[in-house]
Amino acid sequence: MKTNFYTLLALLLMVMAGTAKAQVFEVVCETEQTLRYVVTSQNPPEVELVACMDHFIGGCTIPATVAHNDIDYSVVSIGEDAFSFGGGAFHFNGSLSIPNTVRSIGADAFLETNFTGPLVIPNSVEYIGIRAFMGCDGFTSLTLSESLVEIGREAFCICYGLRGDLTIPASVEYIDWDAFYQCRFDGTLTLSPNLVYIECGIFTECYYFTDIVIPEGITGIGGDAFDFLSFPTELTLPSTLQDIEDYAFCHMIHLEQMTIKSVYPPYMDENTFMQTNRDIPIYIPLGTIDDYRNAEYWSEFTNFIEVEFEGVDENGDDPKAEAYPNPGFNLLNIKNSTPNAQVEVYDMAGRLMHCQAIAEGTATIDAMLWPSGVYAWCVFSEKGGKTVGKWVKK
């Protein structure tokens, strides 16, 4: 019995070894590079592209599927160092085509590979790792995936060839430090509303943007976040914005007008608009001129113009809501006139402090454990309308 047991065990180990070996295979793609894959799933059949085996001059088309042992595998990820070979990059001089099956692109995947032409990240991609395209200065434009959630640190750092517009899709929730450091886009920068708080260091030294779109949903802008901007002549700040930190827009020397949709003057610091002309027209909501004239640092501007804004609420269903007492201490009361609504409260760093359903009437929120400071609240109606405001806890 002992001999049979060890014989069976040896056979089992041999089978397991053969199976493990079969998980790695190589296939020549249509642009004639030999690409190595690792099987990551048998059901469904999926692989990760882990290496390009050739120092090949030209473009590269990564296939959507590859066949191995009579099985068609979907290529769902591009692994770390796949084309950079541990830092020894392959210097391609053609275009890169990524299939609409890839969900993630790993760290250093295309580091300094010098592909040329437009870079299109297909809509299947949800994650781009650190330094994934760092130093790829041959790319001329960038289109990001509409499913993208996270962009890693230095992902597109020093991609000097990039030009035109940069749109951060609405799906993006997080962008790490220096993701677009020294990129040379020379069009419009459009941000994702799901970023909520724009940290400094994401777009460092991106000097050439000519315009910026800050959507509804952004509640805070960090210090130095857009200190590189100097070309824009107009700036619109959304109704949800509550806080703009020091030096955020400090070099906007060409600004000719500003539109602020917030009914409460966003908190800002002494150098937020350091080099902006204080006499430019600033368009603000009806009934708010006294608040802006009396708000710290906003009071330095001389030309406020009240207007009635349209289009902030695309659904035309803004709930009527207010917070009291304001300022307050340990209890925040939200009076709401819309049934089946929801209230959210954020601190000035964009962190969600409280969320609950709220019926027509008044909801009382326990803020005893919250630090003293300024908070942004938002009431959402069932149809997507919203009302935002500011509450100060003493």
C-alpha cells in the first residue's frame, strides 16, 4: 500500500508540473512580434500578456484572442514590464493597438517604448498601473477608457509628444501623484466629476493647457493643483465647489472673466488667485453679491455681476432644502421638501461624512464626533436633481 501511495503521488506531481508548464505559451501576433502569455483563468479562458520577446522595429497590434491547445483565450490584461523588459525598453517606431478585451495595464508595461501616433486606451480598461506609459514621448494624443477607474502614479509622466485635449472620463475616481507630469497637451483639460477633490501634483508642469472644465460634483481643489495654468481667459467653477486652497490658480494672468455657480463663496486662501486681475467680471448667482463682497479674499475683487444660471440641474428637479442652525454645534438639521431624496455630507477634503435617505420634512444628523470646520451638504432628488450648501460646525 505504501508503494502504491507514493507512486500515485509521483504521478500526480508529474501531472501538476505538466499542467503548470502548459500555462505559459508564446504566439506570434499579426505585426510579427512573439508575445508571451500566462493563463489566468480556464473558465472563462483568459490570459495575461506578460512579455514581448522581440526587439522589433515597427508598430504592434496586440490581439484580442490567442489560441493554445485548441482553446481561444481572451487577452484581458497586460502585465508589469511586458514591453519594457525590466527597464530595457524596446524602441518601437510604429503605432500601438490595444484590444477592447484588456481590463488592466500593469506597472511599467510600456515604459519608454517610443510608440508613435495616437494612443487609444479601449473602453474595457479599468486600471492603468504606475509608470505604465512613462517616457513614451512618441504618442501624439491620448484617448482614455470610458470605464477607467484608477490611473497610477506617473502613468503618463513625461510623455512629451502628447498634444490636443485631455478628457478624464466620468468613471475615473482616483489619479495618483504625477500621473501627467510635464505632458504637453495644448487644448482643454476636462476633469471627472467623480474625483470630487482635486489633489495637487496630478498635472504638475502641464503648462500648455488653454482651457479647463471643472464639472459639477467637484467639492474641493487642493493647493497648487492648477498653479501651472496661465493661458485660460475664462474659468467656470461649479455649484458644488466649497474650498479652493492656496496657489490653486495662482498664475492665471490672462483670465478675463470668471463664473462661480456656488451660492456660497467657496473658501479660498490669500494666494489662490495671486496673479489674477481683481477687476475682471465675476458672474455669481442671484442674491449672493453681499456674501461675495464680504467673503475673505473674494472681497478683493471689484466687479461681481449677479445672473440666473441655467443648466446646473439637467433634470430640472432641484429639491428645496436648507441646513440649520448654521453655524451649529453637534446637530445638523436638513429641511427638505422633496420625497424620496438622499442627503450626503462631505468635509473639505472631499471625504464622505454621512449619507442617508431623507423623506419630505427634516432630517437630523449627529455631528458630535466631527471636527469643527466647514462641511458641504447635498440633497439629491429621486430624478437626479440636487441642491448643495455649506454648513459650519463651531
